[in-house]
Amino acid sequence: MKILQIMCHPDYNGEHRVSNILAKIGEDKLIEKGFSSIEKINLYDPSVHIPVMDKFMFNYEGEKLTDKEQHDEIRQKEILNQWKSADAVFIYMPLHNFNVVSKFKDYVDNIVIVNETFKCEEESLIGLDNYNKQITFVITSGGEFDKHIQYTNLDFAVQYIRGIFSVIGIDKVKVLRVEGLDLAFNNKEQLVKRAIFDLKEWIEEFSHRNK
């Protein structure tokens, strides 16, 4: 089984960031359970190029591309092929302004491609990706978005993840929330310990399902 791990924290090498801590623990646990084929992409690492929406993505008439656009087109295909070859994906992300981080949106634009991962019919979208692909979405946040009445209507990130992956035919989405990390009345250390426990427990279940 090929696993793709996507790290999405803007502080891409910050070892104290909860999202990065969980990514390392999740990777180690997967390896412990025998999943040795793990590819990683760290979206905010300056050495990792994620093309942004550009002319090459809409170049239906074969218009001549600039050197940069040609390079971006090649890179987009690499990202798409890496995604399509994965049997499972683990995404680690902090909430940013009530939604997914901007680099992840750029990443999605490189994999949600018509006639590659979905197709359009008269009145519907048909997903072309592997419907058995398991997505694990680990999201950290300072507030409590499934409890606070003001925040529940701003809970866009999880809705976006479920929605965009359903477009390409993936409905197996496991969401692990790590909430309230910045609230004074919460014990952050205990919240992180609980998140580690939940992540390891899920990987145990994931392992049993995929042996």
C-alpha cells in the first residue's frame, strides 16, 4: 500500500507545532504497523514547488506557454501522478482564518483536474479517482469549532475537505480534530496527549482494515 503524507503548516519545520508533532507520530506509527511505502510532501517547504492557478491549466486551444508555464505544467503532472498513485492520504493541517491553508488550496488545484480525477456529465460530476482511497484529515485549531455556537457556522475547512474529495469520487474521509489549543481554560498538554492517542488508535484501525 502506498501512503501519501501531506504536511500543511506554514511553519513547515517547526518541531513544536502540534500539526508537525502529530505528522511525525503518525508516520512513525504507520511504519511500526508495516506501512513502509510512505511519500511525503511538505507544502510550505521552500524547496517544494506547488504551481498556482495559471494559463497552462486552462490552455485548451494549445496556446504557446512561457518557460515558467511549461515548467509548472510538468510539475502539476508530477503532483497529480503522486496523488493518483496513493492508496491512502494523511493530511496534517492547522486551521487558518476558518478554512484550509492557502497552499493546500493551490495543491488541490493541481489534483482536481477534469478528465483526470473527475468528469462532467449533463447534470452531475463523476469522480474518477480511486473510490477506496482513505483520506485522514488531522486538523488543529485554537478554538473549538464543533462546540462554540459562533464558530459552528464558520466550520468551513472540514466541509471543504469532504466536498472537494467527493467531487473526485472519494467518500472515505476520517476527520481527527484537535481543538481548543489556544483557550486559556484548556490544558493544552492534555489535549495534545489525547490527540496522539486518537491518532494512534485510528492508525491501528486503519492497519486492521488494510492488512
